[in-house]
Amino acid sequence: MEDSSLFEPNSNCCDVAKAHRAAVLIDGAAYFAALDAALECAQRFITIIGWDFDASIQLRPQDGATAPALGARLRSLVEENPDLEVRILIWSLAPLHTPSAAMPLLAGGNWAEHERIHLHLDTFHPIYASHHQKLVIIDNAVAFVGGMDLTVKRWDTPDHAPDEPLRRNEDGSPYEPVHDVQMALAGPVVQRLYVVAQERWYNALTEQLPDQSVPDPWPAPLAADFQNVSVAVSRTLPRFGRHKGVSEAARLTDSLLQAAKKTIYIEAQYFTGRRMGRTLERLLAQPEGPEVIVVCTYVANGILERFIMGANRERLLRRLKASDQYNRLHVYYPVIDNDAQHRLLIHSKVMIIDDRFLRIGSANLNNRSVGLDTECDVTVISQTQHDSATIHRLRNKLLAEHLGVAQEELHHRELQDADLCTAIDGLQREGKSLRPVAVHSGPQRAFPGTFLLDPERPLPFLKALHRLLSSVRGLRRRENVSSDKPNVSRPRKRGTRK
């Protein structure tokens, strides 16, 4: 049973490689705890590539007030191990656009005042583009990749209880429940992910990351869902200067949707992409085809997102419903109790195709992730009956969490009903559950201003400025290469005292 032929390097992925072990981490509590255990095993290198970063968060708030903040945790690790280095690279505009505190990213902090801790902001991107990858790689042997940054307002449990006492901001105020998914990987695929990190680090700082790896530091408490499975790595990279754009993630979306035979399951922060919409329209118009199950947030965050992303989702759903004459599209939003104010934010980017492919990453189903923002996704490829059963189980685990039922109950209902959507509808109840998204009549064309606020490519009228920025960076790079130290340019460590 082999589905690797769907994946074409330099088209919808950059490579397909083996993972000796892979685990799906559902919600922040599971990811942060697994990461904490993996950090404890680090021997040489901790590499963090992110959209955002906040050193004040606790990875294990369940341990109480004595649980260290992330920055203090990293500092203690390098002080205990003289061979360990920590490198952190974050999007340059994170201090303006992300929920983390701005000054620690701009100036560092006490935790970062160490010669083997390197914190930098990455300016190597077009104007208005964001570096959106979420990668943590330890010793070039274990990697975490998915939808979660190491920042505030990400920790939560699968219960998503409205009164969860640990889901708090630094000042003690609560933040809304949030659902997200990350994947842990070990084996050769990690080396391919490390190349993604190396390339981004070099483009930002003209400094080579070391290639050494050490024995597998897989955290002992973490059980693997998959063993010896093939995993595809797919990226989005914007066109910038002499660097060509890469749209592997968008092409992967096309390939996966077109390969679906029975069920497409999607969890999406945004569901607005024109390209993805056209593919789904064609699928839904066919007499025979897969069910499409989408789980998304009911109301987007912020005024801008509500008016652009929210309005475009409604308009896309109208177009899809117009094509869905066979009633195969089913879109839901999760609720955590009967109070409309207690919503669940879906931040995950998950796609599960039949029991064959499981995709987790940073790429949203919007326009920006096609060719403007920098993204990284991984896709597990089923090769055995056990792999397929595991993908099926993980899909039901996600659905059961949203429905507020036991996995066994969903499985039993699925066996009774002819299709998955009937099983879902039969399990809806008061309290924590899924509700159908109503699709009302109205305009179907993209919301005015979308080409500015959610473009697929760098904005063309900014090309001259892009070229200027690229030429300045190219001059700096040539100066670095011709210096006395030809292979590296040691940047100043943020937060290091002079």
C-alpha cells in the first residue's frame, strides 16, 4: 500500500523522507509538555524558527508557580551544558503584529544575555509578507512542526473549558480557548526540515548553521503514533530579489484534494483561498466524489480579519454551495458550552484525506499562503494498514474532541451511518459540540480590497522597493564573503551586554 507517487519533489514538496517516529500533538498542553521533555535531552543545538516568540510563557503551567518561563528554561539548559547553543529566528515584524511583548524581541532580556543564546529578527522577506513557519529542531534529530508558535495565548487542553484556571495571560487575565495541532518527528525527515531552517537562517544572517547531529533525543514520555513512515515536506517561499518563489504547499493542496476518494477533513483557521476554492468547486460539481468536512472558527479575531477573512469565507461558501448540488460539503464551528460568548478559536492547519494522507503545518487555506508568506507543512503518507488505521483514529480523535464525545461513541456511530457527516450530525448536542455554519444568500465575489490585504504574491507596485532592499542585502552579503572570515558573519546577539 504505497501513495508516495502523489508527491513530486520540486512541485508539491521539496522532498519525501522517512520518519523513524512521528507523533501528533493535539492542543498546546500536549505540544508544550513534549517540547519541554525534548529540550531536556538537547546536547548540542536548539533551533527555533517562528512567526512569534515570547520567553515569558511557561511550557508546563500545570506544574504550578515554580514552573520556569521558557526563556529561563533555555538559559538554564545552556548554563548546565557547555556544548549547547540556542538559536532563535523570528519574523522581523513580530513586535508590531503578533501577541507577544514587543520589547523583549527588540532588545532581548536577561535570559538571552549569554554568548550561546542567539536571538534575531529576520528581515529577509518582501514588504507585507510574513515568516509564518513554526519549527523547533533539536540536535538535527528531532523536529516539531505545525501551527503553534512558542508564544502567548497558545496553551490549552482538549477540554477547552471556559473556566480553565491555567489558561491565563501573564497578568492573570483569561484568554479564549484555542485548538491547534503540532507534529513531532525523528529520523531522516528531520534533516530535510533542518535544511529549511538552515536556508532561512543563512538568508537572514549570512551565517551557516552547523550540520552535526547527535543520537535521537526523542522524549521518553512521548508515544509515537507512526513508525518508519514516509513524510513529505512542503514549503511556501515568496519571490524576493533573485530568489524564485516556491508554491509547494499550494500545489500540495491541489494534489490532496484531487486525490480524495471518500472523505476530506479540514481544520482551518482561515477558509478563504481562491485557488483552493476553485478545486473544491470542481470536486463538488461532480456526481461522485468525497464528502468535505470543514471545522473552522465561527467568528474571526479582530476587525480586519472579520471583514476580510470572515467576509471572504462567507462568499467562498456561497460559491461552493452553489456547486454542491449533491450535498457533500459540510462546514462546522465548535462551541464549548451554550454561551455564545464562549467560543473556541481554531488555529490548526490540518488536512486528512481518506485514511491515506495526514497533513499538518503552518500554511493557511487563504491566499497569502500560496506565494507570499513563508510556510512549512509535513504530510504523513500511509504505507500500511496500520498507518491507515492510525490516520483514521487521529481524525476521529480530533472530531470527538470537537463534538465533546468519546472516540468510541463516534466510531460506533460511524459504523451505523452511511457517511461521516450523518454521524457528526447525529452526535450534536447541547454544550460542547459542533454546529453547522449557516450559508446565507449574498455576494460571491471576493471582498473589495482582498488583493491588497490577502494577496497570493508580493504586491507588484512594491517591486522597485523589493529590488532596492534585495540589492542592499546582496552588497552586504558580498562584503561578508570577502571578509577575513569567508563562511560566516557573526551577527550581534540580541540582548548581549557590551
